[in-house]
Amino acid sequence: MKANSADAGTASGLNFKAYFELCKPRVVALIVFTAIVGMFLSVPDMVPLRPLIFGTLGIALAAASAAAFNHYLDRHADAEMGRTHNRPLPQGELTPLHVLVFASILGIASMAILLLWVNWQTAVLTFLSLIGYAVVYTVYLKRATPQNIVIGGAAGAVPPILGSVAVLGSAHPNSVLLFLIIFLWTPPHFWALAIAKRDEYAKVDIPMLPVTHGVEFTGLQVFLYTILLFVVSLIPYLTHMSGLIYLGAALALGGVFLYMAWKLRCNPNDRGLAMRTFGFSILYLMGIFAALLIDHYL
């Protein structure tokens, strides 16, 4: 590893691949997708092009900015963890200054786009969510409490509301329900990963739930939150927000997620199962949000 070379300022500032990795493109894609669904579920017909284009771009840049700030703030812990030691900063591909400037430029561009071409409400909420993730969660909550994911999950769950506000200037009730689904999805999603990577979190003194309370307790929490998620995921159908297409997807995907969470509850030391549960949780969220969008128009 080259963790020290990054701090020494010897890395190149023109490594475009490294800058791209700073943005956590898969995470940003999921955030943008849920924001877009929040836009479309806030209107009966098509979303106007201006908030669709510039709202999506502004939210995407803010998410990328938050990801880059996370790389900067977590660079020392990342260098010690097997899951993250290949990131650009630990490998010395960029200097901390490069990353800080890049993250700031993305954040400023995001705010400018949202203020000039969307609305001030979206800009303010997006800025607060950026601060919530990059500062409140990463700097404080992540190392302060094993409930870090539960409390900090609000920042990650807000994109559907951002999308709705970009279109309407206020949050549609549908977007609030989408927020709740993501909020309840976040703990089983991240705690499954934390079970698999608990030794790495312990090594860098991050008090993830498996480190502080053990894998058996964490497995139980994953299962209980998945039950809550399954129940809440049925509300869009029960309130006539969505129809049978969504209901079928929610039952099928939720059933598989429940089964995997139960297996993890019974076998909490199975790291492979924990990683498979983590991986499926991403497919689950993408699947039910895609079903919401399809159902809305069909």
C-alpha cells in the first residue's frame, strides 16, 4: 500500500480513473435512481424536463461530493481495512488536497445548478443531506455509536424527497413513504456487510453493531428490521399508491430478503451468507423501486 505517499503529496492530480472512483459510482447511481423515482411518483404524468435534467444532475453531483468527502475523512481507516485499502487515497493515487478540492468543486457545482435551474428548497435539502452524510455521519456518528447506521440512515434515505421537491417545491406524501422504505432498508443492508467485515471494523475502532454486541445480536436485528421493511413495503399497495405489479414485486423480493435474513439470524457466523444478504439487499431496493415506477405508468 501507499497510504503515506498520499499524505506526502506525491500523487498525480490527473488520475481520472481515481477521481471517478472517489465518486462511488454504484452508490451514486442508486441514489440518483431513487431520486428519479421520487420525481415520477410525485406527478400523475411526465416530469417536466427542467427539474428532471437539472434536478438529477444536481443531486448526482451532491452525492458524488459526499462520497469524495467520505474518502477524504476516512482515508486513514481505509488504509487499514481490506475492503477499502485499494481506494485512491490509501494507494497514493491522489493527495488529500486533490480529493478535498475535487469534493468541494462537486458540492459547489451541485448547489449552483439546483439554485439556478431547480429551486432553493431542493438546494437547501440537498446541502443538508450532504452535510448529514459527509460530516455528521462520517465524522461523528460512525465512531460514536453502534446505532450509527440507523441514525445516519436518514441522509441516505432522503433522495426520493429531494426528487419530489425538485418537481413540486415540496415533498409529496409518496416520496415520504419512499424515504421510510429506504430508511428501514439501510440497517439490514449495512449490518449484513458489517457481520462479514466485523474484524476490519474492529481493527480501526469503528463501533459497528457486530463489534460491540456480537454477530448473534446483529443477526437478530437484521431479521427484525427486514420484517419491518417487509410490512412497510406493502403500504404503497394498501394506500392505492401502487397496484398489483408493485405488490407482486414487493412480496417476491421481500420474501427472499426475509428468508435470507432469517438464515443469517440462524447462522450469523457465516460470512459468505452475510455478503450474499448484503448483495441481495441492493437488488431488492432497485427491484421494488423499479416496480414502483413501472406500476405508476402501467
